[in-house]
Amino acid sequence: MRELTINLNLKAETPLYEQIYHYIKQDIQDQKILAGEKLPSSRALSRYLEVSRSTVDLAYGQLLSEGYVERSEERRVGKECPTEC
């Protein structure tokens, strides 16, 4: 599991969870996050980014619903990019 460096813009109109979602989605599309690579837990990422855990859960939930990540033994891992990449 690698550390994600996400620069959140607190003054942007885009909600924080969307910023997190877009960053991780882009890293998956750019193959910076490879299929099977573990993502940080929502607790660890929220602590690192200094946002609420529910914010990270919303981003992870969106990635999961769109097929960019999957749950494996209660951990989220990157998948190969869905067909629309």
C-alpha cells in the first residue's frame, strides 16, 4: 500500500469527497494505483487528510459503485480500469 498524496482545496466549490474520489480515480486510470493494490483504510486516510471519516467513505463508496475499486477481505483495492476509461 502506497501513501496517497492528495492536495485538497478547502476553498473550492467541489466537495472534499469529490476531490478525493477524482484524485484516486485519476490515479487508477493513470495506472499509478494498480489492480490489487490496497488503498489506505478510511480511518487512516481521513486522519492523514484531516477530514472526517465519512468524507473518505463517500469517496470510496463512489469508487466502489463505479467499479474502480472492490472490497477484498474488508479492504478496498484498486481494480483494472472499467471499460469507459
